[in-house]
Amino acid sequence: MTPQPQSPDQKIASRPVPGGTTLVVALVALRAVLPLATIDPAWEFHRDELLYSAMGDHFQPMAMQFPPLIAAVAAISKSVLGTSVWAARVPAALAGAALLGAMLLLIRRLGGGATAMAFAALASVAAPVLLRPSVLLQPVVFDQLFAFGAVAGVLLAAQERNPRWWLLTGLSLGLGALTKFSAAFYAVALIAPAVTVPDLRRQLLGRWPWLAALATLALAVPSLTGQITHGWPFLAQLGTLRSGQLDRIGPGEFLIEQPMLLGAALLPVLVGLGSARRSVAARVATSFALALLAVMIILGGKAYYAVPGYPALIAVGAIGLARARMPIRWLTAGAMATMAALVLPMGIPVLGPEAMARYAAKLGVTEAVRTNRGEVLALPQDYADMLGWRRMAEEVARVWQRLTPAEQADALLVGSNYGEAGALAMYHRELGLPYPVSTAGDFHAWGIGTRTGQVTLLIGRPDAGEALSRLFAKVEEVARIEDPRAVPEQRDLRVFVARGPKSSLADLWATLGPRWG
């Protein structure tokens, strides 16, 4: 199918703004530096970063239990930049900057100028749910980036009546499938603009959308083969989420949390929604965002699962704000900047732990410090998950050094959950420890190696000792680690030394896991 003639309005709206490259580069550079330059050094690795680092240690692109891109990023980051906390944060900061850069380029393509770009850049730091993912090495920020690329391709295909843009959508969905399986939900949400926008409906009769679909499937192969290899662990993990973290989230709570997640970025989102009748680009962005919101409510997902629908709306909304009268522009910019400054510590840990706890209390943001399971903490959960890991590993190392050399040569080191196992994996060389094992999630598939576990050292909750006593002849609690700032399951940890397994651990391993959650 060849590109269709454009209407005068489409020609004006899709005409790239001349110049502006310096502004784009400057805003993107600032957005990359912000998360790296402002983090208080008291914060450690996040629990998830420890897991993804371990996944990078066991990188097998066609046989991972999780879409493999994040493991590849973690492995490359450690190889190139080292194992510091700062090094782990670089990929996420660059991905967050890339998302802003993509938004700015779309704005230029749609005819927006410097003011619209400034509004979009301000929105990207005024929304905690867009800012915090660019701090942590997690799939979230990459997921947002590729979801934006997917909707941007469809948006431009409609705006410019050029079906070749569907290839951008296909490639983005494929990269998204290498990142998170939520890419399937974005593909479903894209059906809404594809069938409601006349130009897109006509393009479905041509070859470009279907070539895009083939590109998506080709890129998704490693993620699919990994699931097939391991018996679809994604479904098991989803079941665990539904029975734990997701069972308390209803449609009302899901919708109420959206403005809280967006912060001051809600303003351009609302302008984008209001522009849907006047702009093809806004119509596509709106239909995608609302469809994704509906899909996530129906499936019962976490509130932030709908966030990838907002960056395109922010882009078209920023153009609308830039065209408003001067007083409105200044008032909006001032309000957004004020809100961005207020919520910055909720997006980036610029304050130390104690100062952050006081700040959260003063703001009165109860939901912002609520865990996935509903408990209220002194700190946001992501922040609480960035404390105590090194101290824990050092305490385990002290216990390990009390074992005899013969015991150390054959002993197993076990973490009860992926955070504990990940921390031991991160620091094992520095502390003279063996690589840990765990029945938790991805760790279970990596097995126990050649060690027999005649002596097993385990860190876990107090009730872990009872479970060990069913497997070993003798179990001794040898250390206790307490941290009131941590999430509930990490506040009181015990270190156990177990001796004399009642049966072969190698034979038992398949029955002990994997445990998801």
C-alpha cells in the first residue's frame, strides 16, 4: 500500500519543525544525568537489580525463565562498567533519557516546537512513575520505551497516511516481548486505534501491518522458547501475583491511583485526551491509552501497568499546551515545576533513608509507602528494598568463615528468596563465598551444582528453621539480622547452619521449587 494523500491539516501537523536538535540533545542529556547525579549514596542495590544481575550471570538467551533482554543488559553493564551500584543504574538512566528523546522527536514530527518539548521534558520528571523506573535496573523503563515506540508507529502511520510506519510498531513490540510479556497487552490495546481510525483500517488491508506482525513474532522467539523450555513459568508467576499482590486491587483503586502515579504529568495527559476530536494523533494516543487502561482493569493488574499508555498522550498534550495562551502556558509550567520539585524525592532517592521517611510522612502520601501486599511502611517499597543487603551478606560471610575448610569445600549457601540469594551472588567473590543457590524463582532452574549440602548455610525468616529441620538431622540458628526500615519479610532474618541431610538434596531439588513471589 502506498502512502495516501494528506489533508492540509495533516500536512501542517506532521511537518517536522526545523532545527531544535540542540534542544533535544540538551534535554535528553539532562534527563540521563538527573538520576545518576542525585541519588544519595546511602541507598544500595534494589532487590530486583540483584536478581537481574544473577540472571546475567546465567545468561542463556533461548532458555531463560524471564524475557532475556534485562539479563543481557545486566550482563553487559557488569562487563563494561563494573559491579557498583552506580554502574547498575546507568542502563536505566539511558533508557529513561531515550524515552524522553523519542517523545521529543515525535513532538517535532507532529509540528511541535521548543515550548512543547519543554512541557514534555517537565512532565517526564513530574511523574514519579516515569522518573523512578529510570533509576533502577528493572524491565519497567525499557517496557515504557518500547510501548511508546509501538504506539508512535501506529500514530505516525495514521497521521502521515504512511503504512510503512507499522514496521516501527512491529519492531517495538518485538523488543517489548524480549523485555516483558506485557507487550502482548499493548498489541491488544493497539487494536482499538487500528479499527476506529479510518486510515488505519484501510492500511490493515495492505502488507505493512502484517510484515510488522512477523517482525514482532521473530523477535519474540527467545522469550517464547524460554517459556516452553521451563513449562511456562510466566503463568505460575502470574498465579502467585493474583493470589497475593493483585487480589487487593479493584477497579476503583486502580483508577484512583492513576493521577497519583502521574503527578503533574496529569495536565498534559488531560489536554491530550481533550484533543482527541481535533487531532488524528491525539485520537490514536487516546484510544490506545484508554484501551490499555481497560485491559489492565479487566485483568486485574497493578496500577502502574497502564502507565505505558501515557507517554504518547503526554507528547500530544504538550503540543496542545504549547498552543495555549501565554498566561495559561506560564501558569501550567509553574504548577508542573512546583509539583515536580515536591515529588522529586518520591521519584529519585535524593534524600537519605531517615530524611526520606520524614519527607514521606510530611507529604502524607500513605499510598506511596504501601507495599504490594498492602502494608504501610516508613519508606516507599522500592526504597525499603534498597537497604540492608550488604550488611546481610557480610553477616552470612562471618558465619561462613566459622566453618572448617573441609565443610566450606562442600557446603551449600542458600538464600530463601531472590533478594537474599541475589545479594549473596552480588558480593560472593568480594566476601569469599560460594555462589548461592535458592528455590526461589529463576534461581531454582540453575540447580545446586556439584556440592552435596552435607553442611548447608541458609538465611531466611525465623520459620525457615522449622522447614530445615524436616530435611536435616541437625539445625542450628547462629545469627540474627534485624532492620526495621525493611519490608516486613526482611525485617527479622536468621542464619541457620544445617547438617546431615536426611536424603539427597540433588534428588529433592525438583520438589522444592520454583517458588515465585
